[in-house]
Amino acid sequence: MDAFAPAEVALMVESQQKKKDMARINIPRKISTLALAALTFGALSLQADPLVVLSYEYSKPPAENYPDPDRSKLTDGQTVSGAEEPSVDYAVGWIENPTNPDEPHPAITFDLGEMKYIDEIVISYVLWPSAGVRAPKEVRVSYSYDGEAFLMEDAYTGFDGSEDPEASLFSRELSVDPDRQAARFVRLDFRQGGEEDPNENRSVWHWFDEVTFHGAEIDDLTGEASSRIYTAVELEFPTEVGRIYQVQGSQDLEEWEDIGDKILGNGEPYQLFQSTRTEDRKFFRVLTEE
């Protein structure tokens, strides 16, 4: 394997100790260099523990026949399918009329008491198809730190409205992954039906019997998750169809180590990102063979 006749390009790399050294990059014909700003975070616990809900509020009251007067049915651990005898007493419900555009959608706002990391939201919804109790089309989830401004809204589908041959009244769960969102307040905004739903244009019931949150405490809002910027380089060199290339790196121009696997040229430029955060200087070269 032969080395390319190099074109030398000087790159200034600043070490974490604020020392500045010159690194020469040996790349044929063309090279672009980049100081890459990498946003990183401190170590966070990945264990998702149950989070305590301080309280919750409804955007519109549940139906009189399926009330929740003391705001406890959705956080008491009781579900229709989990009970020894399935009962509507565990459920909170609304009836929606899609022909009335001014009728608000049922939305529930949960207060976790303080800012928390949220890794999962599990929504237990109730189905009773013969009685017109259907699954919603989607839930729109948004987050807030003060209960006023709700941001980061995402829509989740996946509600399963199919019948259960072994039960007429039952509950199912939908798991929502917020990707470790930090918030104190979480709003669940439920929407009805769908174009393929035969009940799209008539009133249907939506019932829910439990909502649980999983995540972690935030010990230090200012210190646990911090951003840092590290240095890196972006190497680019042209390739020829059928030619094999091998990128190598060295700190002293004497001992060279392969960086990644061999590359089979396809006639297009090849790009490689390489971190330099732990090194004061580094040299690069490209070896090639037919």
C-alpha cells in the first residue's frame, strides 16, 4: 500500500489545558477542517422510577355518570382490567360530538410537584365497543415548568380500538416516550376518531382509568446537565472507483494507527469525523492500493 503524495494543511487545535499546538493533516488534493461543537451531558441515571403526581385538572368536567370528584381515579393504581371484577366505577369518561366544532377536546394537566425528568408516560384507556366507548385517535402531549406555557407538543397514535373476544369491558395501555423531557406539568390532549373510523361523525365515549409517569428526580438543575464544546476535525478526500483507502493517525509521525476500516472508493469524496478532545496534536494520512 502506497501513501498519497500529501498536500499539507495546518490546523490549530486547542487542548483542554488551553495550550495551542499545530497539527498537520496529510490529505491529498482537498481537505476541509471543522471545529465541531459537540453538546454533551453529564451522566444521568437511566433507571425510570415511578413519579408521584401531586394533582391533576380537567379542561372540561367528566360526564356526570363517570365523574372524578376528588381527582384520584387516574392515579389510584386501579384499572378496569386489573380489578377482580371489571367495573365502570374505575373509569373517568367524556362523550364527544365531532359535529360541534366549538366543543373542547378532553385534556388533562398533571402536576408532578416540581421539575422532574420524564422517561415514560403510560396511559390506560378503557374500551367497551358495544356501549360506544372507543379509543381516541391520538394524544397530544406538551410540557411546562409553570403550568401556563406548554411547549414541545408531540402527537402520539397507537391506540388499539379492536375488540377483545374474551371481554366486553376492558382496558389497554399506550406507552409514550418523551425522550427524558424535563417538566413539572404535563398536558394530555385527547383527540377523537380518524378518517377510517366509522364513528368519526357521531358521538363517542372516551374513558380512562389510570395515567402513570416514570422518570427521575432532578438533583441539580444547573449542574447535572451541562454543555461542553470539544474539538474535532473533518477529513475529506477524493476517491476513485475500485481503489482501496486506509486512513491513519499519528501523534509523532513515527507510529501510525489505522482509523476505522478500509474504504472502497466509489468515485465520490469520502468524509470522516475524528475527535481531538484528548490529544494536543495529531497527524493524518491516507494510504491507498489498487
